[in-house]
Amino acid sequence: MSQLELSEVSKIYQVGDSSIPALDRVSLTVERGEFLSIVGSSGSGKTTLVSIAGGILRPNTGRVLFGGDDICAMDDVALSVYRVVPGSVLYFNLPVCCRSLLLGKT
């Protein structure tokens, strides 16, 4: 089982009467222990991709699995827990002091 899997993920922002596609059917698989760099020009969807993988944004279409769990099906409370679970996409971006507090190690 993959650690992170995005399948046919799309995100479209509505600005007035305009629809702006940030991601168009993106699929990505990251195995446990694998490192990944996401690079691209400004406005190419990097932040949107990471925000969806981290459970901050919800895609308009597609599926996001983390450790086999479909984070798109989670409610807001479950997503809040997901964001800070050790091993999650966002957890490793927290400062060490915050990670220690979350784990009860002060």
C-alpha cells in the first residue's frame, strides 16, 4: 500500500464568472520512505497540490488516500487530527517544538 496516493485530483477556483483550473486530473503515488520534490513555475499548482495532500483544501474531483484512508471522506474534525498525526504530510513541516507538544513530550 502506498503512503500517499492522489488519483485524478482536480481543483478549480471560481473567481467571479471565471473558472480557473489549478489542478487537472493529477495522479501521484508516494511510497513510504520516499522523498519527493514538487517544482514548477509560479501559478502551476504546487501549493494547491500540497494543500490537498495535507488535507487543508478539498479537491473538486478525485481521491486522496493516506495510508489507505480516504481523506476526502473525512469530516473537519478527522481532517484536523490527520494534519498533525506523526507521519502525515503536514506533520514534518511543523517545528520540532510543536511536534513535541503534540506528542506530549515537553
